[in-house]
Amino acid sequence: MRKEQDKMKIIARIETDFPEKFGIPRQSRLSGCRGRIVFEREYRNPEAFRGIEEYSHLWIVWKFSKAVRETWSPTVRPPRLGGNRRVGVFATRSPYRPNPIGLSCVSLERLAYEAEGPVLYVSGIDMMDGTPIYDIKPYLPYVDSIPEAKGGFSEQVKEYALQVEWSEHCQSVVSEEERENLNSILSQDPRPSYQDDPDRVYGMEYAGMEIRFQIRGKQLTVIQVERLM
């Protein structure tokens, strides 16, 4: 009997402005955050990229490298449902799955040939810096776009957003582009949904900065921004 070959190869890793999990957009395309996909040496043959620039979007198949577990649970608690309601793992995009595989649709900004070989510049990412990538496929609008598709329980929370306010000092520390990206990230409410302490100060790292903020009701206020380098 032939032994089944089920080992997946890492073909690339993505460089992003997210050094840790906290604060990463919950889904791809919810922000304009950019990434840089650098391929492993074995997969740097320029022929493998012929024609890719004809597409505007790509599917990225990747590994939840910080969510690997020996065991799995048939149900999970989606944060957007308050962390109290359990649903089947296969009815969610939770990272805690039998196989820790993620799927993201990103915008292809450009293909560049650099010292590391072919590099893909993408936007709309939801991956941590250094995330391993298993595969890349083109997004095909005529089959991948289904306008009449049902969104399950996600329809209940898709319009949820916080109003983001900045102190005058904090605005002066970041560029307009950085603030725009951070607004799109912070408005999604990075907190676990079971946390609702109006006096608590939360912190996240993004693009070499430590961002500290508080949330009261549906308003998030950025109270401190510190450059880490």
C-alpha cells in the first residue's frame, strides 16, 4: 500500500507591520494594510510568476503558526458573538482548527524582482509578520464572487464598528497613511468581546509603534503612540 504523502511545503513567508496577533484585522480586506511576500529559494523561479500581474487579487493559503495545538475542539466561541455562544468550528474562520490553515483574499499591488528573487507586494492583509504561506492562487471574479451568498451569523455583526478618536499629540506622531490604516484596524475593535472595561488601557504594536487606547461604549480613543525604533 502506497504511503499517503500529506506533508505541505512552505513556499514563502509574508512580511507585515504586525509583530504580534493582537490587533490584526479579523478578516482580509478589512483594512488597507500592506505586506511583502518573499519566497523560499526553491520557489524563486521567475517562470512560476508568469502572468500573475494580469490579476488584481490573489488567494493566499497560509498557516496559523501561532495557533498550533495537539488537540482540537468541535466547537469554538467566536469573539464577535461575545465569546459566550458556541458554534461548530467548521462554521467559523477560527484559527483553532484540526489543521491550522488560513485563507485570505488580498489585492496584488505589484510583482518586483529583488535580491530575494520575485517578491509580491499585496494589501488588505490579515497576517502576522513571518506567517508561512503554503500556496497562492488567482482570484477569479466570475466564479469566486457570489453576491447572493448567505453570511451565516456573521451577518449579525458585519456592520459593527467603533468610532476612533485621536488626541492632538498622537495625531502628530503618525503619518496620514499610518493613521488611516490604524483607523481601519482599531474601528474593528481588537479586544476579545468579553472584555468591556472602560478604564482599561489596551496596547498593540503596529509598524514599529506601540499604540495605547481606551474604549468607552462605541468610541475608541488613542491616548499614546510611541515609536519603538
